[in-house]
Amino acid sequence: DTEVTQTPKHLVMGMTNKKSLKCEQHMGHRAMYWYKQKAKKPPELMFVYSYEKLSINESVPSRFSPECPNSSLLNLHLHALQPEDSALYLCASSQGEVYANYGYTFGSGTRLTVV
Amino acid sequence: ILNVEQSPQSLHVQEGDSTNFTCSFPSSNFYALHWYRWETAKSPEALFVMTLNGDEKKKGRISATLNTKEGYSYLYIKGSQPEDSATYLCASLNSGGGADGLTFGKGTHLIIQP
């Protein structure tokens, strides 16, 4: 298995809803990442997990809450989002430490719309 | 805040022609430079990871060079084919003091015209 799987592919949620995005990989990668991409902008780093521990939080609002229950799974819990949070959310993983010389393997993303 | 700049933003190239585009990145605390190809409705796919000044990597008709002292990388595509149409993203990995994950540029959107 050489893929990162993200579910759901599309999500529409209201501003009072609670939802979760899921990311899974079975490549034995020990670093996992959440990126957010808005139209015509580069992907922006949100969170980095290294060996199942949160190592980087790029000043992301608390309405986004990451969780890494095990080495294969990364969740992003969403609560009380705003319409401006609508974006493509990309998950990625990489072999070894954050600074290792390996390319990232990306999922195809979850397209989130907040109404 | 790290800035990674790519140019041009978009590019139309005739099938069979060769092309190249640029990525500029901060040279301070540099660790690695990544290139990705991102086709519509698919996942970004890693092309190259380069770390050493003067590095040159090749994968089929695509190659890349790296200058860490001046902070730029070039991606070259030789004999463009329609399947090369995609957005090409570069990303810089710098250590310490700020964003310690990859910082991406906006990408170069390449369209190959038959």
C-alpha cells in the first residue's frame, strides 16, 4: 500500500456542526501533516505529527483540533467553523523524521465547504 | 515567514517543445527543496527532493537543478507531452525559527497544447 487515503472527499457543514476529517496510511511513515489550500494560494502547513506526537502547530485556531490515535491514522476535528475555513484540506505523510530527505506522499484531499 | 516564489504562474507550451520554470526560496537555514506534480483531481506526486548545492536530478524527460547559495531551483521538461499538463509545485524545507514543515509556492500551471 503506497497511498494516503483521505475521507470524506467532500464535506458540507454548518457553522454549528462538529465533523472530522480522516487520513490513513499503511506505509510505516512516522511523520504526518495537515495542509490547508484555498483557491489560487499555496498549500499552508497547519499541523505536523512526528512519531504520533504533535511537533508543530502553525498558530491554527482552536476550532481545528488534530488527533493522531496511532501511527497510521490522523484525524482533524472541526467545530464551529467559519465560511472562510472553506478550503481543500490535504493530508501527507513522510518516512522518518520531519527533516528526512524523503518526498511527502499526499492524499487527494477533502474539499470542505462551510455554510 | 518564509516566502517561496514560482514563475511563471501559468505556461502554455506546444507539444514537443521543451520548457522550464523557476522556484526561488530562502537560502538561510535551508535544508531541502522539493518538487511536486499535481494533476487535476489527483494527489500531488513527489518528483524530486534536493539538498546539496549544485544538485541535479533527472526522471525521464524531467530534470531539476538546485542553487542553495542564491536560493533558486529550475525544473526542465524536455519534449513536452500532453500528459505533462499539471501544476508543478516547489516547496522549501528550512530548519529552525518558524515553519518547520514544507513551505510551498503557488505553483506553475503548465498546459501542453497538441
